[in-house]
Amino acid sequence: MRSIPSALQEKLDGGATTLCRCWVITRRDDIVLGFTDHDEDVPLDAVMCQAGTGLTASEATQQLGLAVTVTELSGALSSDALDEGDLAAGRFDAAQIAMWLVDWSEPSLRVLLSSGTLGEVRREGDAFTCEMRGLADRLAQESGRLYTAACDADLGDARCTINLSDPAFIGTGAVVSRASNARLTVSGLDVFADGWFTAGRLSWTTGANVGLAIEIKTHTASGGTVTLDLWQTMPEPIADGDTFTITAGCDKRFATCRDRFANTQNYRGFPHIPGNDFVVSYPVAGEPGNDGQSLVSE
């Protein structure tokens, strides 16, 4: 239940108000940014909520129960804090956000309207739109283990235990040429087998994308040429000579865990789970192997 300051309640009851909305965003890198739909900057404690971004929010509907509520925020990429490169790089993804109703003439009079996380961000020219997902969204996230044939651990995490700093599983390289911003010919990885880095992770150490990371779609080594296809284009242009580190990939299959990593004792899947062929199988009389009956699949 919201607690509204009595002085603010008096202004709400008075009809003529000096109210605005403010948004405080805390990114995963701990950078805190503030924005407002007022025409002047509004201070909220140590955070200055910037005006002039065109930021506005769609109507939000609160529901009983645990239904997930989603509000959309839209604005213009006109603020130094709202940089297109940061949005494209995903620095605002899953950021914490709090929306306040504030008396801009006396910012200490305010009430928290909602809080949650930022979801999908869409960009169109100099404008953007992003989702503000309520706290109930966490209840819709997958938790616990799944009963599947594939491993549900992430390569190198505490459950997997593989040490990705081992020279066998990490490489360094540089861009030689680019067919596009997502297809690269690289050097420095000649000693690794074809496909070794497929589903791996590439982290840029120099260039315009330094500090960013991306998943590898395919790693191809053929005829002395090594090619990397990225799952997504990088937010900034890639230049010849840009350097990176890259870690091995895993397709989460039992055979890969056994043959590539010798780590079957930590395999977190169920490789012998019956598949669809077992589900659609049926008994056939007269076949040997099961007291005159056997199961076959269509």
C-alpha cells in the first residue's frame, strides 16, 4: 500500500497541482540515471532527473493477483545519458527502474508509483521505446532444473566446473577482414579445430567495441582461413586489427561434454531420457525380444 505524504495529498486534493513523473534507472554496471517529463531538471536526492529527453510512459493498469503488468516508455535519443550506442550494446537491458510522481516545486514531496526492470528496447531513428516490467515478471522466469537430455549448466559456471582460463579453451586473435559487421576473418586461432568456438563467447579488448562481448554463431577453420560468424552485429563498427579474446563453446550434448571437455561427471542433463521415438512406439505381436512382443516406432 502506498504511503502518500500529507502535504502531497493536500496538493492532490486541491485540483491545481505542480506534478510530474520521474524515472530513476540503475543499470547493471551500477550507473544511475534520472529522467523526467517536466520541462526542467528535477533533483531526487542525489540523482538529477534530466528534462528534454521527450521521455513519456504509456498508461499502466494494475491488476489483482500475480499477473505481469508491462508499461512502455518512449523518448528521444537527445540526452547525453541516452546514447544510442549504450542502448544497442544492451547496457540498459534488465536495468532496475523506479517511477515516481513528484511535485517539481518541492521534489521532497513524492510517491513511488511502480518499480521493476527494463525489458525489450526498440529503436527507430532518433527515438526509442522500451518495456518496463513489473516485479511480478520475476515469477514468470524459469527457475529450478529441467528434465531434458541437454545440459542446463552454463559452460564454466560453478555447476559445470570447467576452467575457461585453461589455454585449451581460450584464445586471442585479431580481425583480418570483414564481410560484414557480423562475419569476420581472423588471425591467431589457427591451432584450434574447426567448430571449437561455435557457441562460445568473444570479448573485445581493443577497438570501438572494447569491453563488449558477443556469442559466436559458427567458427569455421578451412584452408588456413578462420572465420567467425556472430549471432548479432556489434553496436559499433569493427575495424581491421581489432583484438579479442574468445572462449570455447558447448552445444550442451553429452557427447560434447565427454569428448571435448572430459567432464561427464558434471553433466547436468539426462542423456538417456526417452525421446519422441519412444512416445510414438507401439507393441507388435510375434517379434522376438520381449516374450513374443516388441516396441517399434512408426
